[in-house]
Amino acid sequence: MTRKNSTGTRKKILLLLFIVLICMMLVFLTDQAIDLGRIQAMVADVKQWRQQNLMVFAALFFTLYVLVTATSLPVAVWMTLAAGALFGFWWGLLLVSFASSIGATLAFLLSRYLLQDWVQAKLGNYSQTINTGLKKDGVFYLFSLRLIPALPFFAVNLLMGLTAMKSWRFYWVSQLGMLLGTAVYVNAGTQLFQLTSVSDISSPFLLMSFAALGLLPWMARFALDFYQRRKVYAKWVKPKLFDRNVIIIGAGAAGLVSAYIAAVVRAKVTLIETREMGGDCLNYGCVPSKALIKSAKVAHQIKHADRFGLEASNPSFSFNKVMQRIHQVIAAIAPHDSIERYQSLGVEVLQGHAKLTSPWKLDITHADGSITQLTSRSIIIATGAAPFVPALPGLDTTGYLTSDTLWEKLRYEDKPPQRLVILGGGPIGCELAQSFARLGSQVTQVEMLNRLMIREDVEVSQFVKEALQHDGVKVLTDHTALSCGVTKLEGNEDKWLEVAHQGQIRRINFDQIIVAVGRAPRLKGFGLEALGITTDKVVQTNDYLATLFPNIYAAGDVAGPYQFTHAAAHQAWYACVNALFGQFKRFKVDYRVMPWATFVDPEVARVGLNEQEAIQQGIAFQVTHYGIDDLDRAICDGSAKGFVKVLTVPGKDKILGVTIVGAHAAELIAEFVIAMKYNLGLNKVLGTIHIYPTMAEANKYVAGEWKRNQVNPKLLLWLKRYHTWRRS
């Protein structure tokens, strides 16, 4: 499948015209001697005409500059230099300042009223960045973009047209923000066109002008950073000395990795944790859930052993022993994240609740009520997330479970819940629903949206739904939970969930209900609000993971945008390095290649874009599909179900995204993660030897399918004729 770009033909025509123009210029230049004298003579002729027709010339130049800027032609820089040469510094600055601002505003208006769809299609990837910046800093964000162009000026003009910013505000902020840069370029133009010989290039004034061009972004960034720091720290008293180089709040994935890095570089670091070391992943999330999945899978294999030529039977087991194994797994991994290990690495670990009292100071309340006060040059917030519990009427009366609490509350049960309701159709809900169904529970999964795992493509959602239903899960999509309650009948309690579907209301009876509708970052109780740090769903950070205060960082679930353990560990490096060495060099977080997996059976793994995201973002793509049911190793293992789907740039082997559904998908995706990280295309994957028979061959076969689809049918026809001729 290929989505064609509607402007493809236009691009080809423009490219052809550009080539013709270049050829004409080359023909012309072959008969023209280019030297400094000729350029100076041309400038002198123009200046002479300008002196004779000053107002007309200025008006023409001004109009041309406005048109160039309004149409986003890439010659504005050269015209700015020319303004300095032709009009001198002050008049050149005056003309360019107003012309560039008016032209930018016209581009802004064109984008708003005439070119919305085109701008969205071409530059839509940057819209979220622009909107976030405006929401956070208002017009100051536009001012900073003009002063330090993170995006090209033309892109800023067009993207701002998609926002709610008023035209007049856009105009005056643009004019003010571009003034310094305009002055530097105009000055460079005045110096550049005063050359009389090649030796004049080394003149102090010209060198200073060139130096100003190169140093302007750095100087502007330094000035803005200095201003913002002075503004944000104005009401706080900075300590003269600090107890620590960095203090980290939270000992989950982000906190542990940050502490490890800080200790390696010999910083004095303190790690603070209220609960268990290792955070949610070790104690409540990834580790126990995967241990449960494994036990459930073994039970499923015993029940269906006849598929492998063995005698099938209903597995006999104690649910208590299953839960004890889960806790044994946690205990086996816990030393990796223990206080003792991190203390041996040089990390000071404190048990207690941390609360910020200033940008550099915090109080630690210990279990005995005592309080320790510490100061630190930098602080990293890595407090993680907790299960989100909706305000569902009557839910509190049911003794509901979450993905955090079920491991302890069900720990000593001999049998799994007979009637189990899973509220939520995301990855966690799907994993738990399938596992408990395989262990014998009658599972009903309730999801208010029209399909499971809404972030994935429709075919993935359908595949997961069918897999769950095959294992006995009753999947109810498009069902809205209304209320819960407990009815007492003859001394027994009957718990129920009331749901609505297509105008009909029904009750679902259950013994236990697990709420798995998502996770919410832990934001309250750490003093963030008192400091003015924005916490809209997550802690608001910049590209460097810094908060409102440049010395306070956030990483992991509390910072978003992903809630993955590996994403938290990835962010931790950036947060820690920037916190310790940001005064010399800062690093932007790289989210370009972020894989994830859902460990249902068959597994679902993805990296990059899927089809629905590509369509939403207006990105052209080509889809290549390979069914794992055709793979030799999958057939041998009795796992011949699933597929590999790759999105590529049309006509090229550049990978935009990969989705894998099948056994060991989380491992198979690693090859594509590396390929995308280092810009290796499908041709490289195809040219790589894969061991036979392995599941990894699926990656090579999907690359082969892509290659086969790229062959021109006309070329094959000519090849057939060639070979026919060779036989004659």
C-alpha cells in the first residue's frame, strides 16, 4: 500500500526548472570572468542608479524583500547582506527590519487562511512543539525562536499561522526578536562589499562582522538563559555551599540509573526512596506480571499438549504456589536494586519522604518522624507513577485490586478468583486478563473504547481480541462502567459492576475486580506546587528534561511521554548528565527510536510509526506485510500465527516503523530498533545472514517481500525477453 503525495508532480516540475536554470547559469558563466573587480563594478552601478532614484530603489527593494519573505524563498539572508552594501547600516537595518516583519506576517496570514492543510501536511510534526512552547512561555517563546532559531524562520512563520496568536502580536514580537540578528547581517553586508582586494578579507572589521555572525546564536542563547535564570530564581536565596552534587527522589528505573551514573563519575549523590528499592517495575509491575504470564503459559501448554503430540490434561496447581513463585522471582532480582548494592557503588541511600523547600533544598521525613535537611546543586525527580483509579460510584465498597495491590492481596489464596472483572483494555489489562483466564478464572474484560489497545492498528487490536477470546476471556468493548456495588444475599456478598452498551444497561457479577485503566504520575506531596513547577498530568520539562528551574530535572513516568521502564532508564542518562555537566554541554533527549511490547500471547511489539499514526500525521508510507504462519520455525514450534508489518518511505528502503505480532516479538523487534537507530534500510536487513530455522528469519523475509514489490513489472518483461533470446 502506498500513499501518494499530492505534490509529487509539482516537485518534479520544480526540480526540472531548477536544473534548467542551473544549466543556463553555467552556460552564461563560461563566457564571464568572475572576479572581485567585476562584482564591485556591478555593486557600483547599482549604487549609482540608487543615488539617482533613491526613493524608487528603496521602495522596490522593500517590496521585493516583503515578497521574498512572504513566499518563504531562501534568499532573504543574501538580500539582508545586500541591504548593508547598498544602503549602509542604519538605512539597511530600517528597511530590512520592517520588510522582514511585514513579509513574515503575510506568510503567517497566508498559512492561517489559505494554506492550513498544506502547512499541516509539510510541517505538522512541529505543531506540537510550537503549541507546547506557546502554552508554557507565551510570546516569549516566539521571541526566543526569533532570537535563537531552533526552526527556520519560514517554518516559524507558517506554523504560527496555525496557532491562535493574534496577527499584531506576531508582528511586533517578530520585529523585536529579529532586530539583533538583522543588525548583525546588515553590518556584515556593509563590510563585505567594501572589499577592494583579497587581502581586505583579513581586516579587523570584516573579521569581527563574520565572528558576530557565528557567535550571535551562542550570545543570544547565553543572554536568554541568563535572563530566565535571574527571573526564575529571583525570590530564592541560593546556598553558598551544597551538601550534594545531585539528589534523586525515587529509586525506580530512572532514579537507580541516575544514581549509578552520578556515582560512576564520582559525584556526591543521595538517593531517596519512601517504599521498596527498585520501584514499581520490580515490585508491582514488569517483574511480577511477567512471572505470572510465564506460569499461565505453562498451564496453557499443559492443557493443549496434544498440539505437540503429548497427552493433554487440565493442569493441577495451587494458586498460592504460583504467587509464592512470583515473590521468589522478585526476591531473586531485588539484590540488583538493593540499598547495599548502591551503597557499595558510592551512593548514599536514605529511606524517607522528600519534599522540596527551595530549588536547592529539601526536607526528608523518616519513618520515625525525624527530618533531615539537605542542599544540592541539582535535583532529579523520579517519583514514578501509580495506578489510576477512576471515580466510579461504589468502587470503594468492592475491595478492588490494582496492578500494584493484587500481588500482595492474592498472595495466600489457594485458587485464583473464580469470577474476575478486568476494567481496562490497555496492555496491562490484556496481559492480566489472558493470564488469569489461563489459570482458570472466568474473566470479563470491560473497555469503554471500541477496541482493545487503542494505540495499535486495528488489525493488531483484532488479533489480540481473538487471542484473548480463544483463551476464554469475555471481551466487552464499547462498554462504559457506570457503578459498582455489593448486594448481600442470605449472608453472602454478591459484587457487581453496572455497564452501559448501546443504550442498554446490564450487570456483571464478580468475586474480584482489577482496575487497569492506566497509570498516573506521582506529583503530589513533593513541594512542586509551592515552587511553581508546572504539573499538568506530568512534570513539565524542556528538551533537556529540566523543569522551570534549570537545576531541577525530571525523568521516568513522572516526566512522560512514555511509561516504560526502558524509557525511564533512557531518560535517566540525559537527566543525570545534564544535571552534573549542563553548564558545559547539555544533551536533548532522543526519542526517535523508542520500542515497546505487550506480553500477551502472541506478543505485540512496535517501534516507530504504525499506520494510524502515519495517517494522522500526514506522512506518506508504503506497507510491507509478512505472515508468520509461513515461517518454518514458527510451524515447528506450534506458533504459526502473527505477522511482521513494516512501514517504509515510498520507493525507498528507509524504515518508518515496524509492528510485530507473534511469538518472541519483543526479541524480534530488536533488529529493527538497531536498523532505525543507525539509519539502516531494508536492503541491509535483507543482505544480513539469519540462522535457519529461527523466528528471526521473519525479519529477513519481510525485507524480501519489500524488495519483490519494488521490482518494475516492465523490467521483468524485458528480462524475460532477454532470457528467451539467450535460449534461441
